[in-house]
Amino acid sequence: MNNVNVVMQNVIYNYKRHNTFVEYCVNLLYLFFTGFILLTGCHTPSSDPPSNVTTISDLDDSKIREKVFEGAIQETDLELLLNTSGEKIYYVNPKGSPYTGWVKDIRKLQQVQNGKKHGIYITWYGNWQRAIQGNYNKGLPDGLWIVWDPIGQKESEGIYNNGRRDGLWTTWNPDGEKSSEITYENGKVIKSVSLLQAESEISTDNSNIEDTEKPVFVLCGNAQKDDKLVLPKGAKYRLGRGGISNVQTSPDGKRLAVTTSIGLWIFNTDSGEEYAVPGEVGALYTFVFSPDGKTLATVSGRSGIRLWSADTGKLIMRIKEGYADKLLFSSDGRLLASVKRNKNTRLWDVSTGNHLHTFFTNTPDGISVSFSPGGDIFATAHGSTLELWDTLTGQKTHTFSGEENEFNTIQFSPDGSILATHYTNGRVRLWDTHTWREKHFTQLQQQDSVSMVLFSSDGSKLVYGHGNGTVTIWNVLTGEHLNTLSESNNGVRSLAINVDESILASGHLFGTIQIWDLGTGQLIKTWNIETSENEDIPYHDRHVKTIIYLSFNSGANTLVSQSETGVIKIWDLATGQQIKELSGFNKEQISASIFSPDGKIVAFGGGRGEIRRWNVLTGEYIDSFLENTGYISSIVYSPNGETLASGSWDGGIRLLDTQSGGQKVIYKDTIDDITCLSYSSDGKRLAGGTRNRDIHIFDLSTEQKIHTLKGHNSDVYSVAFSPDGNTLASGERNHSLHLWDIPTGRLKKVIKEHTHYVSDVLFTPDGKTLISGSWDYTIRFWDADTGEYRKTIEWVTISCLALSADGKILAAGSVFSGDNVYNSIRLWDIKTGKVLNTLYGHTNSISSVNFSPNGEMLVSSSHDGIVILWDDINTDVKGK
């Protein structure tokens, strides 16, 4: 055994002599195999070291892993005891305590005592990307812990105290440089210092930030009126503020921020007055305030993630990352998580913009995420799987699965001691974050109709909103039921508690908001703003459907509410009166817009089931009509302007008297969604296409249906009467065009030349030419009598068409296209095919375009929730 002793002495000497983990691993590998041979009775090797010792660069990945693993074992002073079956190796330390290691995969070494990890712990994780070495004390991490990369360099090091990080933790980058020093106290970060330069595209000390990027918002003293806000070239007005993507109150409760399809607005929560409006126009998918309220993080499709000053709107940093569905700051503001559906979650250092970790959460399901209050844990829930990640190391520390129902939401208690998991079946489970064992409160967890979960700010109470309209309050520590608040049968969909925890607000289905005294459980007020009890509130101004967001201001004297349809209101809690409605926002797609025959009014409608009218000259709102119960797919004026017809996905066709506001339903079929409408030029007939493949023709003098045209084999997307009213053209999802004889109701011709959806059809004013637009990137011209092909204009996916009254200019809107023509409108000289203009201003698919009667203006609507009036469209072909 003398030769073995010499080898061991050499390794110990080298371990003390060399400074890096990798260097001593080379010698350690030699020791490992020599010891193994001796224990199994093989010949004793020579004491002279071999001349061809393998270096790290010569080893494959598995051997590197083996060396690092064995090096970590050596550092703990464990000795090889016995090898059995080639899969497990047993070790002992000087005190004789046994440890078990698995060497088939070189994966883990641990000791278990009374069913809990206890003592030395070494393991690989993350697909062999990291090795971790530390100690457990009765199941909890304790003492020094080190994370190594695959070649044995330290990535992080620090102390655990009874399961929580405590004191200084240091991290290193792959080059061996210290990257950060983070000080913990009982698991919470109290100080963080980044030691590396930022990798972000724009850093905080870049003097050119102001010149290279427009501010995300401008203060109202420096802003334009909303309808003229950063107008696109050629536009006169922008009607509306766009479809809401996110609403959030600042941490101090003083400001309310709203992001939409065209930008970001900020309001004072006391008065509802505008504090700031967008400084640039573009779709913002989501945003989040930093915990101190000083920074805004936003996501847009083209600019990725950006950090802004919440006071000035100026750019602080652009992070090299594209689209994200959700952003989340850690409670200390150090970290930012970007969450993508069907992708992975990334963690960023806010001070530098550096990418820290990627959490592999790729799932087709939705994902709920939450930081622990200390910022050391990031929880992700998707499908029926809950995963916990160490934000310092990027290691997945726990996985919980097996629940039959999927997760709805997850959230930590304010003190971080409990994680509440809420499931789609209404069940709630509570987890002790110290032990990660479930807290079993039988009565509390049997509340299976839970729709909302909210912790009180001190973490002592847990508030449940229920599907039956009740609110229950529980003691988190004991599971004791404290109170039940019940004055509504409408399900709870939002909850909020004021700062001093004296008042609870609950938002319900059908527009109900209830205000409660949290101490006594007494109902203070109910705002049932969908009923006749509030006749002073005009019908079109009321919340529609569910209240999905509630938030108190800092003084708890006002409440912000948002409905499912995008209506945002600020309420005076003392009087119960509405202080202000933040108008212009919506959660709908605008599907149709049109000029009145005299050109003085623009009408539009969409997903909210509401038709709105605006003054063309002033851009001011006139009125609205909320009578449809489904998505409005089409609106058309009668030629004399006295009637406005609308079709909707509730299967109804309605006629609105434009003077009195009265409505008539001339057709209703709940399984026959209306997709498109067209008036004949004399106003005597109305055609309606359906998803049910049929087209209905109505005689408006009797308001009776005279024909049902059958022949399409898919959804009818467009209909248009010829100028003489004797022919109807229709386009369908299944690529074909149909021409119908209206007097007889017979099919005249079918044209099958398009290779994708036929989205729109129209006739030229002389009735000789039929024009069709398609998703196949073409606009095609046909002889209206024979159906003979004439010519093609190629562009992008065509969503809609319009002709000027004189028939000289053709306009088209786009659906999906490249960045150079994305969400744009193009105009052509119809005779020559020359491109006259391309209009940019919408941030989503164009749903309709229409010319004013004099041909000097164009109105466009979009799925971005915006209507734009264009008054500088083209002058090239006038008089020709």
C-alpha cells in the first residue's frame, strides 16, 4: 500500500497548492481509479506518474463531470468504502457516517437521517450544467454552499442559516470575475452590488439616450390633445385610445397607468386627470412598475423590453429581448422576469441589463409566476406543475405535480412564509416556504368555489372571492374562518384592500362593485351600475360584464375599477359618486367604420356591441347605441343616410334610425352569425352574409326576407351589390367568388382563381368591373358580366377594399405582412395601377377602409381598437 500512500500524499499536496478546482481534479481522477483498482484486488500501479496525463481539454463531457463530482467528494474528506453493482458507491467520513452516491450517471451524493437530508449534499442539476455542494441540517440547507460550473469554476458561494440565505453571497461570471455581491438577512435581500459592466443595448450613463429614443410618455403640460397625439403622416384625427393591454396602479397608489395598442397613459388617481400621454405611438403588450415606483418596464413587438423613468418617461435601458407576455419585478427591484407563453422565462439584472438565467418553462398552457418577497425564489405554475427556481443560481429546487386540475394563480404571502396556489376548479393549497410542505387547514381548503385569492398586507389574513358572490376571510396562521361577506349572487372576479386594511372592495359579474368594512364585515356600499337603480348614468357609459380590476389610491378615498370591456372609472368612496370615466379606452377590436352619405359623420362598431358616431369636422364624440348583444361585424348607411344597418355575431340584423335612435330587428338567428352587409344603391334591398354559408336578401319596404342564396360551402366574408342592384357578388373563406342574379335569386357564376380567403369584393361605379381582394396577396379585376379575368395588383394579405366615388382611386388594408408594410393602407390609381400612397398608423390588422363621399378623406378602423381619419391621402389623380 506504500504506492497508494504516495499517490494520496501527492493529491493532498496538489490540492493545497493549486488555487483552482479544475487543477486538482486532474490528479483526483488518477486517485479515484487507482483506489478503485486496489479495493477490487488488481495490481498496484507504479508510484511514478504517467507521462501522458490527460488534461481537461482532452476529456469528453462525461469525464469532466466525473472529475468535478469526485473533486467535490474529495473536498468533503469522504473515503471510498465499497462499490456494488457498478451503479452505487458508498462512502464514509471520518466519523463513520455512511453516504450513498450514484456513479452510473455521476449524479448525486447525499445522506438521509430520519427521512430528511442531513449532512453533506452534492448533486448535478440543469442537464449537467451545474454542480452544487453544501450541507443539510434536518432537511434544511445549512452552512456553506457552493455552485460549480461543468469545468469546476465557482459560480456562487454563500451561507445558509436554517434554510434561508444569510450574510454575503458572491457570484462569478464564466471568466472567473466576480459579478455580484448580494447581502441577505433571513432570506431577504438587503443589499445588492453588481460588479460588471452592463450588456444592455443602452445603459443608464449613455448620454445619447434622449436623442436615440422617444420618451414612452410626455407630461401633459407638453402634450398634444389625444386625438392629435403623434398623428401619423396624412391623418387628421385618431378616434379613441386603443385596446387596453394592461392596467396598473403605481406602488404609492397615486398614479394609474394604462397601456394600449397605441401607447401608455398615466392618470392621477385622486382626480382622474391626465398626468402623461404617449410620447411615441406603438403597441405596448404589457408593462410593470418597479416596487419603488421609479421605473417602468414595457414590452413592445419591435423594441423588446425597455426600462423608463416613471417620472420623466425617458429611456433608461433597452434589454436585448423580444416579445414577452408578462413582466415581473422582484420585490427589491433587482430582478426582472420576462415570461413568454410557449417559450421559456428569462431573468434579468435590472442594474445592468445582463441576462442571468433561463427557466425552462416551455409549455403550451398559460403560466402563472411570482417572486418570493425576498427575491430568492421564483415560482412558476403551468398546467398542473408547480416549479420553484433559485434566482441566484438558476437551479430548479422543487417540482410539485400530480394535481388533476390546472393552476389558475400563485402568490406568496407578504412575509414570504406561505405560497398560495389556486386551481381552476376553485381549490386553494397553502405551502410552508420554509419546509415546502403543505399546510393542512381542512375547512379553509375545502372552499372549492374560490375565484380570487388575496393576502392582507401584513400576511395575517387570506381573502377568498367565490363564484357564488360571497367573500370569505381566513386566519393564515391557524386556518380559522373569520368572516363571510355575502350580499351578491354574482361571482367575485376582483378584490382590493386599502392601505390600512379597513376597507375591502369586491368586483363582480354584471358590473357590481361592493365596498365592505373589513373589521366588522358590514356592507358599506353597492354600485350596481348595470341596473335601473343608476338611471343618472347613461347606458353607454356603464360598466359592461365583469369588473376585472380594482385598486385603492394611497389615501383610500378613491377606488379605480376596470371592466372586462375596458371601461375605467374612478370613484369617490365617501359619496359613492363617479369622479371620472377615463374615456376612449376599450378591450374591443373595431371591425367596421364608415362615413355618412353627407360626409359629416363617421360611425364605427366592433366587439363591444356598440355603434359610436363622431363629428368629422371637429373630431368630437356625438353619441353611441349599445343594443347589439354580439360582436358587430358590419355597419352600412342607407344611401339617404336615414338608416344605419348593423350585423352582429348574435345572428341579428338591426336598422337604426339615425335621427331618433330607434332600432328595429329585421332578422335574428342565434346560429347564423352575420358577417357582412351591403345596401343596394336605391336603398330598397339589404344583403347579409353569414357564417352559415347563406346570404339573406331583404326587401326594406316590407322588412321581409325575399331570398336565401345557397351555394357557398364556407363562411361568407363579403357581399356587394352592383350599381343597378341586379347582381350581387360574394366572397368566401374557401377562396371562391360567386355572382348572383337578384331578381331570381339564382347563382350566375362561380370564380375559383384565388388561392386564399376572399376578404372583400366591390363593383366599380360604372358596374363593368368586379374587384376582389384576398389573403393570397392579390387584388384581382374581373368582367362583371362574364367573370373573365382582367388584371392583378400584387401587395400583401388583403383585408378590405374601398373605391373613391369617382372610381379613380382604390384603397386596401392589410392583415398580416412584413415590417415594411405592416398594418398599412395602400392607395392605387385604378387605371394605371400606380401606387399613390401608403398610410401607416395602425398597430394591428386593418378591418375596414372607406372614402368620404367627396373622395378627399379616408376612414380606417383596425383590430387595435382605433379609428383614423385621413385627410391628406392623395392629389395625383384628381381631374384626370
